[in-house]
Amino acid sequence: MSQIGRAVYLTWDYTWSTLRTLWDVASHTFAKRDTVEYPDEMPYLAPRHRGRIVLTRDPEGNERCVACNLCAVACPTDCISLQKTEDETGRWYPEYFRINFSRCVYCGLCEEACPTYAIQLTPDFEMAEYNRQNMVYEKEHLLISGPGKYPDYSFYQVSGKAVSGRAKGEGLNEAKPVNVKSLLP
Amino acid sequence: MSSITANILNVVGILVFVVASAAMLTWVERRMLGIWQERYGPNRVGPFGILQVAADMIKLLMKEDWVPPFADRFVFVVAPTIAMFVVVAAYAVIPMAPGIGVIDLNIGLLFFLAMTSLSAYSVMFGAYASDNKYALLGGLRAAAQMLSYEVFLGLSLMGVVMLAGTFNLREIVLAQQEQWFVIPQFLAMLLFFIAGIAESHRTPFDLPEAEHELTAGFHTEYSGMKFGMFFIGEYVSVLLTASMMVVLFFGGWLGPVLPPLVWFLLKTSILVLLMILIRGALPRPRYDQLMAFGWKVMLPLAMINLVVTGVLVLV
């Protein structure tokens, strides 16, 4: 008897779950579609979207990049290549700065490694090219005119970096250097 | 003379209609699955993507007509032809409306059952001729599945035959003028529907071509238009199952106000949509579950239905 009862129960259970599944799927008929038809309609990309890489300038309009090579070291695909040079005040800047976007995986590690917020990833992904060589971006392609995601940040004004002519913390608007040995804020 | 013209018009018209609407079903199915999965489906070629079929056809025709060197060439080529021929031939006995229908056989129902049985050969031939392990496994599954499900496909219809007292499909429709057979034969309708889905080996009974286990099952080695014929054959078979259900259980062309042909097509398309919905909703059972379901659940139910209907008809 219990076997028959179990068979009846299972039959009912399976039938019910099948019908409920059919109803649940059918109820999606008038649901809103998730698809964004991309070429016709641009999807919203968050500001933190990791797309085309740019080199930014500080609020005064100078290049932020100090050619420290940390981005090139952090890059897992070794697609960043740059050469350091100095100007007459002894400040470092890149002589050339080259990103091979056909190798880049847009991981954002270069952005995280950058001590001066110079290298930043932007919400732009439409970079397709017919010629692979056109995927190699030079400094003039990478450098933008503005400060990017951190409009008020200027490395030399907050970090206390000695350049020729002035010591740490002596520049205009420059904060005193952080005492890393102290626990006080 | 005019009757000959009418006959030719009937034959050609129904052939073109069946094959064309089976081709269109590929698009309908993809759009409907898209809707139920909250996406669009093919909507680029023509208005609402309706010309997707043409694009697919061009693609299939332009493909290399490849026969693998290890295949049994003759059988390999014949198999998709059988798949297509059998279902289209079975459609000949479907009475679509008064005066529309290729042929009125006294044994129309038996002809339909015979033709669906023959379609097992196309799958087995295709699988055997491919000389491929996936195809062979798919073919074995298809053979076992189609033979098992054919048993209660036939048995479930006998209740209808008892009530109507004929094997002639047109007379079966006319016998439903008082009451559609879906009411006294509801269980038989469910059994026939399940068996019909299994016969056209569609999800959830698509074990012969289960992608995840068997790549593409019996048509693994097929490409180009030979694959296309298997594909269209499957959709004609969907259409055939839906039409057959309409004829046997849902009163065929009978219905108020609208012209008979419209009623028939309306009912058929609702059932086709239901089959697509089932494909979109239900998962595939394991193979032993499929066999157990067929022999231990569906066959006894078909028997019970047969006996009860027999007793009720006698009393």
C-alpha cells in the first residue's frame, strides 16, 4: 500500500512541478528583455569600467607620469614599454610611452601600481582596427589634456618630493612629508 | 477537369505550406525561446528577423556537401531523405479543412502510425552509416526510444478510434461535432502529446541528439543541406504531431465564426507554441528514466485508458 501511495505521490509531485515550470517560463512572455542591442543602443558603462588606457595630466596641465616603470613591471602581459628622461629641473618624465593594446588584457594592474594616478583606464572599448600595428598606441595617442578620474590630485603637491631647487614640503601648496615612523595621523 | 486542378493545387499547396512553415518554425522557435529567456533572438534579417530562414538556407546551401570518407555513402545520403519523406508523406492524410487535404484514407490513422514508425529508420540509417561512436550511441538511443514510445503512441489513439468508430481522420473530425474528444479522452491526449514529442525527438526527449553527451547524436557527421533535411524533418514532425492532436482531440477544423482552415491553423499553432514552451522549460531526463517512464508509467496508463474507454463504450 505504501508503495502505491509513494507512486501516487511521485506522480503528483512530478506532474505539479512540470506544470509549475511551464507556467513560470510562460510568465516570462511579457517580461522586460535584458538585451541591450549594442551597435544601435550604447550600454551604460560605469566610470570605473576598465577600457582604453590613457595618460592624464595634473591640475596644472603637466604630465603626471614620472617614468617610474611600476606599470610596466605590474603588467602581466608586458604590453607597456617606456623610457625615462629628465627635464632641466631634474623631474622625470617618459621620453616615449607605448602600450600594445593587442596584448593588453585590461586588468587594471597598471592603474593600481601607478603612484601618481597618471595611467588610468576609461569606459571606452571601441578600439577595433583592421591592422594589428594600429593597436600600438604611442604617447601622443595616450596622453589626454585633463586630469581624468582624480581632478584635484597633484603628486608633487601632496607627496613631499625633493626636486632641484626645493626640498621636501617646501613647494607652493605642498604638504609636509608624511612621517612614516609615527602612528599619529 | 476542375477536380484534377483542385487535387494538384491541394497536393502542391500543402507540400509547399508544410515545408515552408517547418522552415519558418526554426525562426519562430528561436524568437519564442528568446522571448522566454528575456532576450531577442534573431531579429536582424528583414522585419522582426523573419528572413533569418532565407539566410540560414543560403548558408546551408553554400556549405561543402561533405560525405566522410569512412561513411557508407549510399545509406548516408538516403537517411536524411527518408527523414524528410516520411514526415511529409504522413502529412498527406491530415484533413486540414473540408476539401483541403491530400488524401482520405480509410486507414488514415494507421498510415500515420506506419509513417512515424518508419522515421526510426532514417535515424538508425544515418547513425549506422556515419561510422561514428557518437552517432551510433545516438542511433541506439533513438531506436530504443522510438520503439518504446510508439507502443503507447498507438495505444493512446485507440480510445479515439473506439469513440469515433473509424480510422478515417476526416470522419474522426466529423465525429467531434457534438464534443471534442479531448474531454472524454483527456488522458489519451496527454499520452499522445508526450509520445509525439518523443517521436519527433525534441527536448525533453532529445536523448538521440543530446548535445552535452553525444555532440549532435545521430547527425554528428552531417553538414550542409543533408543536415538541413534532418532539421526540417524534425520541424515537419513537430507540425505533424500538433496537427494530428488537433485532428484527433481538438475537433480539427470545427469551430464557430471563423473559416475552417483558420480554426485548424490556429489550433495547430497554439499546440506548436506549447511544444516550443516545453522545449524552453523542461530538462532532459536520464536515459534509464526515459525508458522507465515510457514502460512503467505511460504504457500502463494507456492500457487503463483503453480498458476504461472500452467499458464505457460498451455500457
